[in-house]
Amino acid sequence: MTKQHYAGIDQDENGGLTHLGRVVRDAWVFGILPESETCAGWDGSQMQNLYEQVYAAWGPYAHLPSRLPDDLQQKHATLYAQAVVAAKNEGWDAELGEDE
């Protein structure tokens, strides 16, 4: 069985607006990773470990961006706004299909 590796947030589909892309982006928000870290080539166990760190960081804020302190809320808004613009430039459509 071949191990799968994450392509990296800069190579992820939909401008990185995938589950793994959001984990990386949230790690940037909380300072778990520097914004220069794309996680390219990370295996499943590394991504799982990162997910667990990000999940724990969200805990005090009930996993809601609106409950973040102002500085983190602004960083979150900026990073996600940039991701949405990039995704739309790649043809991403936020509308749900009939089967979603």
C-alpha cells in the first residue's frame, strides 16, 4: 500500500478550501505553523497531528471565528478572504449542488 502525501495548501484544489487546507490555514491563524509552511509532502500522521493541535487551539473559542480575540479574528478573516478570492479565480463555485 502506498502512503498518501498532502500536495500542499498552494497546490490543493479550490484555493486550499478543502478540509486539509483549512487545517493548514487555521494552523497559520493560531501560530502553530508559519505562513510559509505549506505542508507539501506531509503524510497522514503528520496531518493528523496538525489537525489535533488546531482542534485544541479552537477549543477555548468554541470553534467559532466570531469568538476569537480581535487580532486572531482579523488574521482569520484575511487569510480566508484571500483563499476565497484565489478559489474563485480558479473557477470554484460556493453554491451547493443538488446532491450536496
